[in-house]
Amino acid sequence: MHDEALEVREAILGSDHVLVAKTMVNRANVFFRQGQCVRALSDYSRALEIEKRALGEEHVLVAKTKNNMGEALRVEGKYTEALQLYNESLSALTKVLGSGHVLVAATKNNIAGIYLKQDQWENALHFYNEALDVKIKVLGREHVDVANTIENIGIIFAQQGRYEEAMGRFKEAHGLRSRALGPDHPDVGSTEYKMALVCEEMQDVASALSLCHQALTKAVKCYGQDHPESDKRRQVLARLQSLPATGQAAWHR
């Protein structure tokens, strides 16, 4: 469908028209969702050049396309290139929309994700916290996207060995996701799995067992018995079951 639309628009409007670029971005988005990042990047790059000529470097659409390209580059493991595009996008969006806009927060979240991949914990925390402040103001404390950023902050704390702080963030994200998505949602199970791993590090095997069992049950229900996510949680549960139980289940205190 996008191929036909692109041919028609190019024939009628010319190859440098902004609507041609829009169709390229739409096709690139489809490629990206299909995991075809190389094809997505080709269309994003072509669209970006058209948009810059037609709209200027600091236009919101240009910034959005740079964000999209950054996502594809991140998936490809090209973190330096992705970070450069995210920073360019952030600069333009902040100038045009202001620092309190949700698109600015989303871009800061993307930048933090790159730093997380590069194990640059403090940089990641800085941008996640800035994104979180904006999201809470714009979307409200109970929004699921707020929960996503809170969980990401918890992941950094866990990586740093700050397990009490990590658990606090995971519990908060768990509560938000349960209320927003329902207690059986796979994202709730994902948080429970992370909490189980933190409980294991804190030598609270009883809590870890309970949480991992909940996470496994949700994975099997949502993805199926043989899904890699189910298998991963099943392996962790088996490991936990081989450990001596210690302490009271912190989750139920």
C-alpha cells in the first residue's frame, strides 16, 4: 500500500515534496516494526533529506524523523550514531516546543536508553529523571509511560548494586502498571521478574520465588509454554528452588 502511495505522490507532486517524505516515513515505520532496520533506515534517510530541504533543520517533523532513525540505529547496535541523532532532535524539539513537552521527554528517554546500553549509569539516570519529571507533569503520575521510566531507573540502580533503591522503583512501577494495565498484563509480569532477580541478590529467596512464580505464570499465559521468555523465567525459578529459603517474603510485609 505504501509503495503504491509513494509512486503516485512522486508522480504527481515530485520527489522532493514533503508528502512524499511522509509516505517514506510511514513505509519505514512498517519496515522497522517488521525488524527490517536496514530498509527502514534507507527510507528514513531519504525522507529526512527531503524534510530538511522543505521545512528546515529545526522543524518538528525533521526532529521526529531523526528520532525514528535513532531508534533503528539503536536496534542495529549503532549507539554513537543514534545518540547524535537523538541529541540533534532534542535540541530542535526543546527550541520549538519547550522543555516541558512530552516529545522532549520521549527524546530524553531515548538518550537515557543509549547511555544505559553503554553502561554510562549517571548519564542515563540524569536523562531518565529529567524525562520522568516532564512525564509526571504532562501525563500524570498514574500514566503507564511514567511507570516505564520509573522501571528503567530501577534497572540502573540494580546494575549499580543499589538493590533497596531498585526495589523501591520496581514496586512503584509494578503498582502503576497493575492499575493501568491490569494485574495479568505481561508488562506487570516483566516487572515481577526483575523484582525477583533483585530479591535474589538481596538473599530474600522466599520473595524471589514468589515473584518469579507469578512472572512465569503470566509469561506462559501471555506468550505460551515454549516462548523464550517463559523458558528464561522457568530456568530462574529452577535455580531459586535449589537455594535454601531465607527471610520473610519482603513483597508481603
